[in-house]
Amino acid sequence: ELAAVPLEISGLSKRYHGAADRYAVRDLSFRVERGQVLGLLGPNGAGKTTTMRMLMGLIRPDAGTIRIFGHAIRPGAPVLSRVGAFVEGAGSLPHLTGRANLDLYWRATGRPAEDSHVEEALTIAGLGEALDRAVRTYSQGMRQRLAIAQAMLGMPDLLILDEPTNGLDPPQIREMRAVVTRYAATGRTVIVSSHLLSEVEQSCTHLVVMDKGRLIAAGPVAEISGGGDALFVGAPTA
Ligand code: ATP
């Protein structure tokens, strides 16, 4: 069970109703080994969010298979308790402290308090004393890191972060990168999506690049990014 591959997807396809013959994700296959930090890269509309939502069991693929630690994924699959997920727009209650928000979230999962590993998750999220302040006083970056801390509760074996740097300024982007690096340093597996190679290449070990629903490149960061050349994916031309 522990030796199983964290993520293996094969022939994954998804078309939304009304989208005629346009696939959001088309015949996508890749795997992620234990301890890897996989960056899922691609421009707007590449299919990153659709892929992430299928991994989380939130939407059902039209074709293909997803195995997480060897178990097939469908909504409510028990193995999803080993997966922590951050999706865009994850909310919190602004008048409560960060810590109270996390506590409330964990209790809603129905799992025992001692399984939350809350202090470890908090240290990795790097929110410090702000945790005891009301969330309404937080910057955008802090709110986003609180949402990430929530995804890290329980220290899941697989952490999935969909565009965690969206809307953040460069210092906050650096903070977010540090959070990913600290989480991965525990030996756990992370998948993080982004528009920009420059945002993820320092924290990722491997990359999967998508465009128009298809995989266009995959491999270790050094191979894909050409040893540090500024490959931009979907960035506006300067
Ligand atoms: P972004 O960076 O903008 O979030 P993305 O790479 O995450 O882009 P997706 O959001 O997965 O891409 O979108 C892939 C394609 O599917 C796009 O053409 C998009 O317009 C379409 N799409 C996404 N969600 C829906 C939906 N609910 N209904 C119809 N089409 C959708």
C-alpha cells in the first residue's frame, strides 16, 4: 500500500456539455512518483483545472483512469482522505482567526483532532502569529496560505494545489514557493499548477506541460526547462 505510486493517470479525456467536439482534456497520461513535486504548466484554458478537479474526484472523466496510491478515483473514494487539495477561491470566515478557521474545517471532516497535525501544517504554511488574528486582517497572500494550510491538515501523502500563486505579487509568490518546498521536504508528494514556468521551476522536480487539453512535454525540470532558459508558457510577450 505505501509502496504504491502516488498518482498514475492514463488516457484521461474530458469534454464539457455544450463544448461541441472541443476537449478540455484529451488523452492525458502521466505518473508521479513518491517525493516528486510535479508542476502542471500551461496557458489559460490548457486544461489544468479540469485535470486537477478530476484528480480530486470532483468531476468525472469521459474516458481514462486515475489511480491514487493504486486506488481508482471516483467521487467519495476512501483514498481521497490521503489527498489534500487547494482550489481557487477556497474561502474562510473573515471574522474568525486563522486557527479557528482551520479547527472548524478539520472538525467538519469528522476525523479525530490528533490526526490533524495542525502545528506541523501551520509551521509549513509560515503564517506565524497571524494565526491568532481575524482573517479579515490578512493580505491576499496570507489568505491563500491559510487555504493551503487547510489543504495540509492531516499532512496528506499527496497534496494538490491548483494555481496557488494566482493573483499574488512576487514576494507572496516566493512565500508560496517556500511553502511547497517545506511540504515536499517531509518526503510527501506535491502537484502544483501554474501558468508560468518561472513560478514553479525552483520548487518542482518534474513538469508536465499542457496546451489545448493535451500533454506537450513531460520530464524532470532540468530537461524541460532547458537548464534555466526562461521558457514562458502562456505569458504575455514582453
Ligand atoms: P486557467 O489557467 O484559465 O484556469 P486551465 O488550464 O485550468 O485554465 P481549464 O479551466 O481546465 O483550463 O479549461 C479547459 C477548457 O475547458 C477551456 O477551454 C475552458 O473554457 C473549458 N471549460 C472549463 N470549465 C468549463 C465548464 N464548466 N463548462 C464548459 N467549458 C469549460
